[in-house]
Amino acid sequence: MNLGMVKKPPKAVLDTNVIISALVFGGKPEQVYSLILEKQIIGISSPVLLAELTETLTKKFNFELIRVKQLEKIIKKHFKIIHPDEIIYILEDEDDNRVLEAAIEGKSGFIVTGDSDLLTLKTFRQIEILTPDDFLKEIERYIKQ
């Protein structure tokens, strides 16, 4: 095999809503999350996104702190945690801007989200913004190449 021909796995930021959906409801978000755990794609996150995940799981979904800490450990093991330098003020929701910042700093090709404000952008600085379902279709084409 010519190692020069091996493709690097694509990078994706999973919005907090996708990770929560993966953990709580399963379905397409869980399939996307599993691709990261299986190292078929590289997950990108940041301390701010991890904090949002922790807060949402404990406050809205009543996850026990020990379970949240275990999930954080898994994410830190399987995702590349970056520290964005650039601050973005493009969207009204500050949390959405933090997702964009992580994607830019992590040189991500994709943002996977269920957030309508992010999805309305469609792309941002050549980063595709897709639903979990559309992302899975895109990745399937990528893997078959």
C-alpha cells in the first residue's frame, strides 16, 4: 500500500446538542458519535463546549456528576481538545459562536448540529454545517472514495 495515498480522517465539531442526543436518544447522532469513538473521523471540541455539555447533562437531564465525569474522560480521550484564539461574533447565540471558534481553530471540515441558526449558515469559512443525517450521507461518500 502506498502510504501517500492514505486519506486523513475528516475532522468534525459535534455541537453539544448532537452529543446529548447521541447519549440520551441514540439514532443518527449516536452513529456520528460512534464514528469518532471508532476513529473514522476526528472529533474536535474545546473546554467551553465541554463545560456546556457538563452543565446541560447535569441540569437538564439530571445526569449524576460521576457519569458526566466519565463521559468527559471518554471525550478527552477520543476528541482533540483545542483552545480557540479567535473570538467570533457572527451569531446572536454566544454558544453557537463558540462552536464556530472550535471548528476554525481545529481546522475542522464539518460542524454537525441540530441548531437551526448554525444550519442556516450552511458553510462558514469553508466548513460545512450539517445535520447528523446529512453528515452521515456525506461521510459515507467520503469513505467510499
